[in-house]
Amino acid sequence: MNRIVDSHAHVFCGPDLPLSDKRLYTPEPCQAGRVEDFAAVLDAHGVTHALIVGAQPYHTDNRCLLRAIETGRGRFKGIALVDGDTPMRELETLKAAGIVGFRINVSWDGQRALNEPGSERLFAKARELGWFVQVHCEREEFAQVAPLLRARKTRVMIDHHGRPDAGFGVDQPGFQAILEFGRETDAVCKLSGPFRTSKAGAPYRDVDPFAEAIVDAFTLDRCVWGSDWPFVCVDQRIDYGPQFAALKRWLPDAKDREKVLWSTPSRLFGFA
């Protein structure tokens, strides 16, 4: 396999681009990875491309994300953070720079991003642009927002297989809502960040049943893999290698892995 996409990571730009006063966390210095650090990690693991997600500490200031995409010269695409009233011309500029969607974080914001003034119009703009709405949620949260997401008719991409509680198994209602969404819509799901679901720790074998269920519901045509580098908001050591290695266990067939690591993300995100 010559080409691989890491479909979930964040980057930071250091002191020359200050964090927002509206940030919900401040990354530890060892977690505030620069794009140069990220590129070196990708090179070490033979990963050729990446989808970088705007980091919440910058709020809706996407300059760091755009710098990273420009630095990559085709290697990177992005998911931006935007407000409901962001003008279409600004969204079009973001698209031209390599942005393929925007993110909402239900875990931190509740349903605010789905109900704030301008939200419905923002989803409509995303449809016009051919963008994804990337949704971060955990446990039972997706079941609460699924009806509204269906009504908005904008293509959804779910972070970290919905971050179910590994202790409650695949039958828990929030995770079942994700599987139903995968079977009935054109949504995409990220097989990413198993360390955020696992209670057992590396090599994250307690996440295996969830990954298997996601692949079955979404199919390989709508599953992508991501590391969640540089592993922010954790209090234990996390390494890139075990995140990557879990996929080989979930998809032992090399052709299946090639689809999730390159064919599907390159088609969805527009990598050449």
C-alpha cells in the first residue's frame, strides 16, 4: 500500500497565533503538536495524507488549520470550525483552501450548534458546498441529535465511532442509533481514537466489537481511519503506533484496509 490517509488529527501553531478566549481547554505543551511534528510522525509510519480537524482552542479562527493545509501542498485537507452566521463567501474561500466540512461538538456544546440562529442556513450552505458536517458525540448523545441531523439532510461524518461506553457493549442505545444512521443514510464514520473508548487500554481489544459493528453498518465505502494525534485532553501516554495497529486487527484483509486507508478517504475528501 503506497498511499494512506489519517482522517483525524489536530495541529497547533505555537505562540505566534494565540489561543481563543473562548477555548474550552488549553493543550499541555507536549500535546500542542505543530504541523511539522505531525508530518514527521506521518512519515515515520508511512502515512501520506491527512484530514486535519480545526482545534477547539482556536474557536472559529481557522488560520492555523489553513496554514497547515498550505504547508502540506496537497497532503492535507481540513475540517473547519465556523459560526452559524458565517457568510457563504467565507465558506467558499475555505473550500478553495482545502476545507471539506465543518465540525460540531455535541459533547461540549450540547445541541446549541444545531439550534443557534443561522444553524439551519449553515447546514444548507454546507449542502451547497458538498461539505460534511462532522459530529463529535459520546455515549447516548447521538440518539438525541439524530432526528435533527436527518431533518437537515446534510451529509454527516461521525467522530471516533461515536465514543460509546465500552463497558455497556454494542447494544447501548446511543451506539445503536449510530448503527441505524449508518444503515439508513449516506453518513461516514471514523474508526478513530480507540483510546477514547477503551477501558482496557492498548491494544484496545475491548473496542473490537464496536469497530466490527461500524464496518457492518456503514460498509467499507463509508468508513475511514484516524489517529486523533496529538492526543489532547488525556492524562496518560498515548502513542500513534497502537492506534494504527488496531486497524489491522479490525480489518485483517489487506484489500479492506486499503479501502479504508486510501480508496474511501481519497474519494470522500478529494485527495489526488
